Amino acid sequence: MGPGAGAKPQPVPPAAEPRATEPDPGHPAPGAEPGPVEPRVGEPRVGGPGIGGVGARWLQRSEVAADARFFGLGGRASGPRLRDGVYRLWNTDPGGSFEPGDDPLYLTMPVQLVVADAGTHLVFHDNSWDGTVTLREGQEGAGSGHDRPGYCRTRMDGGPLRYWVIVGTTPARVLHGWAALTGAPAVPPRWALGHHHARWGFHDAEEVRRVVAGYRERDLPLSALHLDIDHLSGHRVFTVDGARFPDLPGLAAELLEDGVRLVSIVDPAVKAEPGNAVYESGAADDVFVRDARGREVRGEVWAGESAYPDFTDPRVRTWWGGLYAERLAQGFSGVWHDMNEPVSFAAFGETTLPRSARHALEGRGGDHREAHNVYGLAMARAGYEGLCQLRPDERPFLFSRSGWAGLQRYGGSWSGDVATGWAGLRASLSLVIGLGLSGVPYSGPDIGGFTGFPSPELYLRWFQLGAYLPLFRTHSAISAGRREPWEFGSRVLEHAAAALRERQRLLPYFTTLAQLAARTGAPYVRPVWWRTPKDRALRDCEDAFLLGDALLVAPVLEEGARRRAVRLPRGRWYDTVTGRAYDGPGQVVLDAPLSGIPVLARAGSVVPVAAPDGGVELEVWTPYQGRKGAGTGTLAVDTGDGWEKPELLRFTTRLRDGEVTVEREGGGEVGYPIRVRGEAPPSDDRRGPRTS
């Protein structure tokens, strides 16, 4: 499933690729010059310069500048900068949990961003087959020595040699082109940008009520609660365990009165048994994947022996989308897709469907070798289009563990089963940044890790990071520790509550970032080099990020740390707690007490935030003195959770003779209360800023 019709970028020959964990015999050792790739024994040489292949298989090689850095390839636990190695392009449930270095994971994409002094480009190999991408960074020669360029190699097991290259001076231009090619990101409803609480292991409706009441009694904001497979009858999709949840629609309505929505897990596999209405309906309509002999392919998942809908068939997607009527009737406001790599515990050589399984592939016909990586994408399309048909006046909320290029059209993703530990915390940030640079701007991790029992400090630091990520969700396995903030002691509760309140205050900013992502393709969470990609020190910075253009977030990723170094892009930055100004580029060391992580605001920026009265106010950070210090900001006017496209209001700021001026582009009244923050250093103006 390639780019949509009408895409303007044109296919271009050779470009660049990424990494992984196993050696590749076709590559030289680090430091050696790349030579020709020799065919394996018995394989004829095929293709011209830069391209090789055998039969249905092919290989493409390219060089990049010696200073280039690689990013992207979907969700990768090691990163966001992708170092030397081999990366597999095969959506995979790693089993149990994962940490940095585990590869591949649930959502791989042949989408790679290359950043160098000379510019930025994105390479998309429009081929969903299994493959590997091998990366080797270059090395600049010292003194009179020669540069050694970097290189990359993409080897695919089959499919077309078809790829797209998008070039630009900045990452913003390149990601804008990527969105034009593969589709604009879906805008989540406003409530989906709040805090979500999930757990595999809610015993019954009363436990759900107790958890929601715990948030309410402690005055903690909560937007959604997620029900995992334990609320289903025998783990069967599109069912409810009536003994444990006797009146699920009533429970959903009750929670909604407190502003809490229910979100349901949806797995693709359907238990193959007589009496299962979903299976009998699907079998009657011939919707399930079959083998070459025409028999249903059966796998083993939580519900037992199951069949798999063929989402690459438009007819099957229509059937599946109609099933979401049952979820809406139960009171659910959104869905999360899981197990859709797809997974089968009874392995056909690996824990997915056999490669010989037959798929419609939009009418072309083919097998699982081509369909595997787009299975989750096609399922997301089925769910999204079904929800649009069933509830046409509301934007759907959907996120998916697996997918492929273009997933952003239907929703977002999340980390999957990240391991509990400091390494898992670091992997969480890598995944979110990498997915954003691959075109999926809405994502987040399981706060606290999916497995294990986080220490109070680890849980708090994960929670503080999550408060600044698009999908802000706690979640854990049935065998892991609980994730309610009050389970970790009064001190953690106090600091977690502060993070929750700050997330609630920033909701107008997050809703604005969601609208900007839909119009430009820019992720909410951006690497610190986003606006200054030629800053090589920033290109190597992996422990901080920009939230939009205005905020720089520096999470604490190490146990016991109470201070941390923060590398600043050029310009002036204000500590959002103390108001103290720091000038970049350069590095500063900031306090990082348990009460909060360092967050800095760009001078001159306008950040829309929730006002104490429930409206919106503009938080303006004092710009530089004079015309060159002008700043900007944007506000998406809230129009609800329907399809009306909101107006984007743009503002400019200036500091002149100690007075901060805020103007609305195009003229007219600003229309919102203004609060100026950040004291200009004495060299700028000794009187401090005044507001106009």
C-alpha cells in the first residue's frame, strides 16, 4: 500500500538508509571504504551502479556526506540517532518486553531521514517486503586527510524497486513533503491529549470505579481509562464479560459525567469456534486469511485458536469497520489496536502468519511476505473508516501498536511493551522522537514500563517525561505493579500531581500542535536540532527534545540525578520555573529536583495555556531587545471534536525600550489575556519588561 493518489513528489534514484543488530557480510569493517557487494555463491550479478539483485530480490546502495546522521525507520528502541548496524524491516512482537538494542519492534518503516550540513533529505522505499537497512556513518578527515563518506544499503526480499526522495534545507520542509506524499496526520479529539490511565488486570467494574474515584478525590486530572483484554468474554474481540462488567454502557455514562472516557482494546484475531457471532459472520462472508489450498489460516492468541481477517481486502475492511458499532454501543469513546503485527503464539517458523498465507492486497493478490508489514496499517484504516461511518460528527480516536508508512492518517501509536527500568525510560523517548521523524506525530510510552515494578523515583521521572509527550498514558502488565500515582507514596503523589496540572495547563498548546501537525507534518515532539540542523553538537543530542517550537524539555533519565546538563540551540532560553535566562548555543547545567524536570521556553515565544478561569491566555516569554529579537506563536481556536477546521491565530512579539509588544498577524485585537514571563537580563533593559 503505497502513497495516495495525487502525490506530487516523483521517484528519484539512489538515496540513503539505516541500522540493526547483526553483522552484514556485504559491508566492510568500520573505518574501511565500502567496496562492491559481491553476490552470494550461485547468484548472478544483476543491475547497474548502486543497484543489485537476484530474481525477486534486490539491493540498493548509496553514499551520504561524512558528517551525515541517520534518523527514522519507524519505532526503534536505540536512537533517535541511528548508529552503525543493521536494522530489520519486519514488524515484530519482541515477546515479553524490550530495551534499547532490541530490534526489530512493532512498527518498522523503510523511511529514513538524513541530516547533514548540506541539507536534509528523506528516503522512502515504497516496498512492504521483509528487508534490512545497513548504516555506516562517515568520518571526516583530520588535517589534510580525506573524508570517508557514510553509506547505507537496503536489501529487500522481493517487491518493487520503487522509492521516493524528498529534499529540503530543513527537516520541517522535508516532513511537510512527507505528509503531502502519505497523508496528513489525524487530529485526535481534545480529550485524547489529556492523561490516560490503563492497566491489564482491572478485575471488574467496581475496581474501575475505585480507580477513577481515586483520581477525583485527590483532584488529579484524568481524561480516559482504558480496558484491556480482561474485560472481554474469554478474550474474544467485540464481546464483554457480563459477570464482571454487567452494565458497561451504564459505567461509561457514569464516568463520562466526571469527564472520563472509556477506551477499548481491539485485537485482530477472531476466535474460531461455533457460536462466536463475529467468527460466524466473518466465515459466512469469507473474510479470513487462507492458505494456498484455500483453508483458513489458524493461529493461537489469548482467546485460543483464531482466524485472521484479511484487512488488505476493501470488502473485509468494510465488514470489520461495521463491528465497531458494538464498541460504541458499549459506551467506548476510542480504541487501541494491539497484537496486529499480526501475532500468533503458535509459530509458523516465527510468531506471525505463515509467509505463504494468501492476501487480497487490494485486488492484486499475493502472500504474507508482502502483506505482513501493512497488516496493522490496513487494520487501522478499517477501524478509522468504520468509526467515521458510525459516528460521522466526531473525529475518531485510534492508536495502533503496529503499522507502516501512512499510519498517521488514521491515528497514532505507542511504545508497546517497554521494559521497566532506566533503560526502558530512555527507549521510550527514542521511540517517540523516531516515530515523529517517520511521520507519526502522536505517540507515547507505557509510563512506568509494561513489566516489573518501578521504584518511586523511576515512576516519577517517567511520569514527568510523559506529561510532555503527545500520548500521556500509564499502563502495565497484569503481573506488574500498579500505576496509580498514589501507590508510590505521598512525595511522588505531590510531584506527579504537579506534572498532571501542568499538562492540563498546556492543553491549548497541545491542541495547537495537533492542528499544526495536520497542516504541516511537523511532529509535536522534535529533536533539539529541528530548527538548527547544521549544529553538529545538537545532532548528537538524544536526551532532550523540543515540544513544538517554544519549549525545550530535558527529562531525567538517570537514577539519582538532581542536576543535569542541557544543550541549548541558539537563541535565548528561559527556565520556566525560575525565569532565569540562558543564551545558546552552548551547554548549561540546571537543577533537576524530584519536584520537576528542566523545561525552558524560547525567548519571544507565545504559548497558549489554560487560564485560571477555564479560558485561554497567552504566555509570552520576553523577547530579545530590538527588531532582530522578534518572536512568534500560534493558537488553534478550539472548535470542539468535530471536523470543523479551526482558525490559526498567529502572534508576533517584540521588546522595545523595556516594553513587550504582542500583535496579531493581519491586524485586529489580540483577543486573549497576556501574561509576560522571563526577566530580560540587565544588559537588555534594567527596568524589566512591561506589557503593551
